[in-house]
Amino acid sequence: MKLEIRKYGDPVLREKAEPVKSVDDRIRALAKNMIETMRGDNGGVGLAAQQVGETVAVCVIEVPAEYDADEKGVRFNPDVKMPLVLINPVIVESSKETEVRDEGCLSFPGIYAPVRRPVEIAIECLDTNGKARNLRLRHFVARVVQHEMDHLNGVLLVDRMTSLKKIALAGQLKRLRNETREELGVV
């Protein structure tokens, strides 16, 4: 079942996720619906629970193989099976090496901004069976996971933008926030 994606200006996007106490059928169904929503017309590679109005620590990732490879087609994360469901994810290690790349967000349609992030991370999380997992992620997959984990902490793309980029996008951001609040009846 496709879910409604919440847009910038919706207060739920600023809420911190509650840890999942038990990986049950409700959480598995949420993850399945989030994957369907992400894959839909939206063309996303990641989605966090807040983006569909839930405040639990669940995010889903599905990076196409061609985005997870070097110029020769060698995968950076060959052991990572997609789609990836991360429940209660925690970053336990980040590389000192960082890179800046443009990021977009389903909650900020049509808006992109350069964001600096570590190139490699190690995370701990639960899978849909409630089993603990440790993953080492590199390059674009690591970036997507960090972006979705930001959502779980109420941190948005706009918070990662430089002041200059915020000024450049001020009109678009204000219009999106105001449209969203008007739809929600929030002042």
C-alpha cells in the first residue's frame, strides 16, 4: 500500500524517532509499504518513517546497482542486498574521508543541495526478523543511509545546506513550507 509522503513544513518531519521495541507484523508491514512508496512514482532511493507520518526508527534503502559501482562497474557494497530495511539504526563508526555531493529528498521535491558526508560508515541495526546486523557501507549507499538516519533524528536537508544555498533556495523553501502548512491547516 502506497503511503503519503510528508513534505517540508509538516511538523512530523521534525520529530525524533522512537526506537522500535519489538519487530512485529506492524513494523514489517510499515517497511513493506515504505518500500512500495519509495519505489512508486517518486523515484526515491531511501525513505524514513517520518516521511510517511510515523515516528518509529525505521528506514528503507534501495540503491540501484549502477549507483553503487565505480567506473569499471565494481560494486562498492557487493554484500548488501537491496532493498535494505534498517530498524533502530545507529552509526558506530564514520570515515575521516568525506565528500560533497548533491542530495535530493522526497520531502523536498525538486530541491537539491550539496552536502558533505563521510564516505564510509559502520552501522548497527535490526532487520525485519528482529536480528541484529552490523553493516559497513561505502559511497552512495552510505550517503543515503546517513540522509535517512538524519530524518530519524528530525534533521532535514535544509539543515545540511550552506547559508548561501539556503538563500538561493529561500523562495522555493518558503513556498513548499507554506503549501504544506496550508494543506495541513497548520499556522
